[in-house]
Amino acid sequence: MPYISQYFPITDPTLIFFVVMLIVLFAPIIMGKLRIPHIIGMIIAGVIVGPHGFGILAKDSSFALFGNVGLYFIMFLAGLEMNMSDFRNNRVKTFTHGIMAFAIPMIIGFALNTSLLKYGILTSILLASMYASHTLIAYPIILRFGLSQERSVTIAVGATAITDTLTLLVLAIVGGLFKGNISGLFWILLVVKIGIVFFIIIYFFPRIARFFFQRYEDNVSQFIFVLAMTFLGASMMEFIDMEGILGAFLTGLVLNRYVPNVSPLMNHLEFVGNAVFIPYFLIGVGMMVNVKIMFTGFNTWEVATIMIAVALSSKWFASLVTQKIFSLKSIERELIYGLSNAQAGATLAAVLVGYNLIMPDGQRLFNDDILNGTIILILVTCIFSSFTTERAARQIVLQTRSTAPEPITADDEKILIPMKYPGIADNLVNMAIMMRNKKLNRGLVGLNVVYDDADMRNNQEKGKRLLEHVTQYANSAGVLMQTQVRIATNIASGIKHAFNEFHASEIIIGMHIHNEVSAKFWGEFHQSLFTGLNRQIIMARIKQPLNTVRRIQVAVPSRAQYEPGFYRWLERMARLASNLECRIVFHGRTDTLSLINQFIQNQHPNTRTEFVPMGHWNELPTLAGNINEDHMFVIVAARKGTISYKTALEHLPEEITKYFSGKNLMIIFPDQFGEPMGTMTFAEPRHQEEQSAYMVISEWIRKKLRYDRNQRNN
């Protein structure tokens, strides 16, 4: 039998593309389980399939073509997604921090690169420029905490344009030195050529874009036009013997205002980039990494350690200088530091250019140690940046919002009820009726989403009959109901699209109870739903008629009052308890309970309430003994990365299954800050997993140990 190794590496272009697409498809899923950043995951995949791994793929011309396009795409999106209003609104502070964040890492980096690492001048300069750049990996955290307008955030975000532009300029100049003959007129001609290209891109490109967008509205033409302008800018830089990535980045900056973040054009650009070009580039980078070098000596780890130390310390000094100059608070300095120390886009560009530059002695400008060290640098700084930013953002929220937000006066109430099973549907509609504000006299929205498959027509008819039934049920209570049967290839996406179309304020949905559908606690699509929407979602498991519920017990996490949806869920719970004429018991911290008491006394004084202090969320299992069959147990949860989120919530599925099985249950994900998209979308995780692989493995080990212990005892 022939050995399988004889078929590798794969050289057929069709098979290579097929394998790459498989990697692009499955790598994010696997990395989501392992909680590894998406960028690093793609690079690791490249290492595995590359010549220094298992040798599965040959690095053919497609990697050169698509990889180059992907590199340009990364830099173009980096410029395109830059918030230039932050720069304009805080010019002095932004420019100052941008210069500090560039100059200090350059100075410290160059000194240590030459003294400790013993690199040459050009290598040291280019390596130091990598420390100076940064990517706003942690910006989505800022959006989740609702801090996008904070002074420190606008300074850090605006300064990114300065640092990345200067970094790419250094990169272009160093690259240009290897493409032309250095003479007396070299530097004069270089400045003149750069100035001309900068002027053309900055002055003419926006005017050409405005002319084109005013006359052509179809998405395909606009998409092709933007791509053409990107590669025109890159080609112009290449023409003057500079690196094209600077031209791509500048094109993104100047076209920024003509491609809104929420436009279809932006979605198309991100889709194509994230689906093909950028993954191709990242996999190609991974194929160049030689993991064996890491284990054959200490050079790689020495280089990586120094790179990480310089990158983190120099950005801290830059943030400190900015704080002292403008008398910022220490917590603002921490937030600026957290946002500005992640390395990704420009760093990848720099290391790739440096690795491909050949010096006169035949050596690469960047050796394998720097290439491998850069991958470690990206991993460490991205994790550190996310951790630091989230910690600082949480402290700012707690300091600036000493009390809960005021109750919303303009009620946008419109409840969406996705439903599938008749028995559960009646209870969900009944619950929505009891939670709605009668004074607003607004109807409900009933939704049935069916898969686009062979049984679609049959399921459509079932959905129509179900919605007709619940409409009659709602009408009998004097409540109008809009209905829609929606066809979708993904249930969660169908619900989210309907939510936006109906301008809904919240969702009430039944909890997953069928093990044959999904073994996961949250079900087949529920987790995707509450992680993909930042509005209130109520998940209910009702075991008996609502009118037989005698008591509602609500577990409230600490800091819940700082969430923007605090009063929305509190209002809904108060109405439900009032209509059921039952007692509602709140368990939580004393500061939170006092605000809840104040609100109910003012808005629902006739509601029978009770307040029980709960010092720590770990006390949640102890409440199980107080939950009877005719009680409704309500858990106010939180999405990961929000102010009231706590790590204990990761174990919520296990605790509910173990302690609250068979109970009437409601889980509320309140309105929380968030935006439909963040900055540097190519770096965002694509998949949210219910459990990490580490949790699964640790649980398996615990069960194994428990089994072995029981066997020994028997």
C-alpha cells in the first residue's frame, strides 16, 4: 500500500484552493473553542499545512497573488475603518499622543535592537517601527461598554492614524532603499516623489470617489471602483520604489467618509476580504514560520521576549507622557495604553516586507527569529491589550456612573416572540401580554422561522397555523398581533433580521428543551442570538400555566444597575408580578436592591416585593432549596465583556442543569451597550462557543477522577 505522504505536498491549484477554503471554514470554529485570537489561528493553520509543518500544501503562485492582495486589503480596511472624526475633534491631544506613541517605541526599540539583539541599523529601524504601530483590536470592548465618546478613547483612536502612517512611511522608505541606488540626490528625490504621491492620493482620490458615487449607485460598480482605487494607490507607491501597503492605507484613510461603516458597500468589502484575501495572506505568513527553530535554540525566545518587553513598556511610557502633558486621570492613561499596545495589521505588513528584503550579503533583513518572534508578539499583545482595555473600561464605568441610568421616558416597547411549538407558544404570548405596557396599546409580533430545506413548504403551513392560533389567543385578550413566517438558512439570522425589520425592542423566546435537537444547554441557535443582539432577550421555560405561579424569585448580579437595560427588565418583572398578583423576591447586592426598591415604590407601589441580600454570585446554587414547583426563578445574566458580566456566568448552564432542573425558569439578557461592528473587523472572532475546549477537557478529567474514585471505593 503506497504511503499517503507521496501525495503531499499538494501542487494542483484546484486542490490547494479547496484545502485553503476548508481552513478558512473550520479554523475559526476550532480557534473559537480554544479561545485563540482569529489572526493567530489562521497563522497557526498555515504553519501546520506549510513546508515547516506537515507539508500538506505547496506554496504556489496563488499565495503570492492572494497574499499580496490580502496584505493590501488589511491596510486598506485599517484606514477605511479609522474614525477620523476622533482625530479632528481632538487634534492637539491626538497628534501629541500619536507622535509620542511613535517616537518613544522607535527610540527605545532602536537602542535595544542594536545593543541587545546586535542587529544592523536598517533591521533595527524597521523592527522598532513595528513596536510603534498598533491595531485597535480592543476597540469592540469600548463599544460594548459605551465609552466610544470618552476623551481617552478619542485620543487613542485618533492617534492610530498618526502611528500607522508614520510606521508605514518608515517601512516604505526602508523598502525603497533596497529598490534604488542611493546617491547624493536619492533623499531629495525620495521626498519629492513621496510628496507628489501623497498629494495625488489625498487631493484627487476623494474628488474622483465623490464624482463616481454621485453617478453610479449599484453595489457591484462601487465595489470594483473602491478596489481599483486601492490598488491604484498601492501601484503608485510601488512605481516610486516604495512599499504599496502605504498607498493602500492612505487610500483607506481618504475614502473613509465615502464608505460608511453600516453601508452595503462596507459589508461587501469586509465580506470579500475576510472570506478570501485576508485568510490567504495570514495562511501564507504561517507557511513561512519555521517552528523547529523555536526548539533548536534560545534565539527565537530571546528575540520574542525583548520584542514583547519593548512593545509593552514603550507604549506605557508614551501613554504616561500624554497623561502628564494633558493632566489626564490615571485610569484614562490605562485605557489609552490598553487600546494602543496590540500589534496586528501594520506589524504583519512590516515583518513580511522585512523578511522578503535581501541584503547585499544574501541574508534576509528579518531572519527567522524575528518572524517567529513576531507571531508570539502578536499573540501576547492582543491578549494583553484586550485584558487591559476591559479592566480600565470597567473601572471608568463604575467611577463615572455612580448611580443607575435614569428610567427611559420614551418607551420603544415592541415585543418580538419567535415560536415553533404550540404548547410553548401560548405561554410565551401570555407572558408578553402580562409584561406589555397597556397604556401604550401596542401589539405583539409573532414570528415563525423555518429552514430553507426540502420540508420548507410543509413547515411554512405549520408555522401559519401556529401563528393563526396565537393571533386568536392574543385577540381574545384584546391585544393585536402582527405575524410573519420567515424562511432562512440560519434560524438566529432570521430572527435578528426580523427584529430589525419590525423595529422591535426586545425578544421573548422559549428555552431549548429537546435533546434530540441539540445537546447544548442553549440549544442550536440561542447563543448566537444573544451574542449577536445587544437588546433585551428573555428566554423562558414554563412548566405550568402562568396564572398558577405563586412567587417570582429574581437573582440579580452585582453592578446590574450600570447596564442601560436595567430599568427595562425591572419594569417587565414588576408588571408580570403585578398581573399574576404574586410576590416577587429580589436576591442581590444591597446597593442594587435599594435602587430596585426605589423604582418599584415609585412606579409599582402595589407590587408585593421582598429583598434578600446575596453577597456573592456563588450563592446561586443555595437558592435552589427555596425554589418550589409553583415558583418562577429568574436569572438576570449578562453578555461577555459587559459591566455586569462575571466569570461565574460561564458555569450557568451546569448550575441550572444541576440545581434548577424541572423548575420554571427565565433567563434575561438585558439591553447592553454595543455596536453592530467594531474596528479592524478582520481580527474579530467569528464564532462564540458555549464552552471552551479547556472547560470540556477539565470537565472530562473531573468525571474521570470521580469515576476512578468511586471504583476504588467499591
